[in-house]
Amino acid sequence: QVQLVESGGGLVQPGGSLRLSCVVSGTISVIYGMGWYRQAPGKQRELVARITSRGSTNYADSVKGRFTISRDNAKNTVHLQMNSLAPEDTAVYYCNADILSRLTRRDYWGQGTQVTVSS
């Protein structure tokens, strides 16, 4: 059993910051790439940022220079530091991880955490 649990969402004013965290637990052999996705009402889920097991990162163009993804391999945790937040960043943010567990490798998802940017 593998679980991804997100935290850190909430309501923030435009220009503010939030830090999302995601902890992976369970029977884990290897965690490969980890990432954050988001889904706004009426829109498809989209990639926000991803990080490889070696620390290479990639970002959606809309968040470059404002968001930073990081991971702590010892703690099976991935973070998303979000600065200069704008109303268009409002969405449910989902943690994703590519995990080898019990000889099976597949994607796992968290339950999502709401981020609302509004004055």
C-alpha cells in the first residue's frame, strides 16, 4: 500500500506565497520522478512542475520564476514553493510520484489540496 498525502494549501492574497508538501508512505522500493499537477474548475489537469530522483526539474511556462520544486529523498517528500501567486493559480494541486512498490512500477496520486488566490 502506497499513500501520498499533501498539505499546505489554503487561501492567499494575490502576490502571496504558499508551500505545498507531499509525503509518500508505504511499501516503497524506489521513488523515481515526483511532481505537482493542478486542475482548475472546468479545465484539464496540467503539469506544474516535476523533479527527477537526481534533482533535475522542469516547470510549466506559466510558473517559471515563481514556483520552485524540491525533494527530500531521505524523507520521501516533495515540496512546491509558490511565490507571487496570482488568481489564475487557483486550483486543486495534486502530488504525483512514479514508484516501484512490490515489483510493480506505476504512478500514484495524492488526494489533492485546494489553493485559492483571491483578495
